Amino acid sequence: MTLRLLLFSLFLILSSVAFADNPKKYKLPDLRAQFLDASKDSEAGKRFYELMRDYEDKDPVVLAYKAVSEAVMAKHVWNPYMKMKHLQQSAEIFEQAVQLEKSNPEIRFLRFTVEHYVPRYLNMSKNLEQDKTLIIAGLKAHPASGLSEDMARNMRDFMLSKDHCSPEEKQTLKSIVL
């Protein structure tokens, strides 16, 4: 009986340590940095995917990073079937995240970045305009939108680069003081 009690106590202690560690793995500042690294380097992309693959909770922003980790893997695998599988999984997870928090500009930004780079012939870029509108509104509302200063700046800089926005939208973005 004492051995059982000891084993049960040990199990509880180890479980609490494992669960206490879990939130530490999914801190948003760390996920943001890992995402940036993952988008540039295949090894970092694989590590990011491995980290996010087992995430099962329902924090909408962390779910969006899980979705983006699937998209990053699509970028780094060579097999066309696996690319599509990762992109489809990414779209499904993004849908869950958006349903949980429809007006979150960070979630919409992450989905926008993925959909923007997916080839149009795959017909997987249906949310670009809606997401862009929400991103710009979130940036205009900053800091009330809940975005960190760094994230807001990164989002604005990305939206100003290349062909992400119209000239009018770019002018609006340039006028936002961060």
C-alpha cells in the first residue's frame, strides 16, 4: 500500500511538472520569434512544427501559430502530396482559431501571410481581403487592439512591403504611429 501511495504521489508530482512546463513552451513572444526563424530556415521550420504539432489547447492565437507551423512545413517538404496535406491542415486550424476569436488582428495577419504566398490556382486564398481589412483596423486601433508594439510594427512593415496593399491602404498604414 505504501509503495502504491508513493508511486501515485510521484505520478502526481511528475504530471504537475509536465503540465506546469507546457504553458512555458507556448509563450507568444517566443512563438513569434520562432515563426520568423522557421519561415527562413528549414531546420528551424521543422523544430517549430515539432513544437506546435502536439498543441491541443484552445488558445486562439497559439492555434494560429500551430496553423502557420503547418504552412511552414508545406514550404519545406518536397513531396507535393505532403505540401497539400500541410496546407489543408493549416487552413483547418486557422478556421478554428478565427472561430474562437474572429476579430483578433494577429490571427488574421498570420492567415493573411500564409494565404498571400499560396499559389492562387490552389484556391486556398479566400480570406485575403477580409483579413487585410481586419489587420489594418487592428493596427489603426493599436494599442487598444491588444497587439504588442513589436508585433504591430512587424505587421505594418509586412503589409507595406511588396504588393500586399493598395496605394491608399499603404498611405493609411504609413500614417499609423507605432
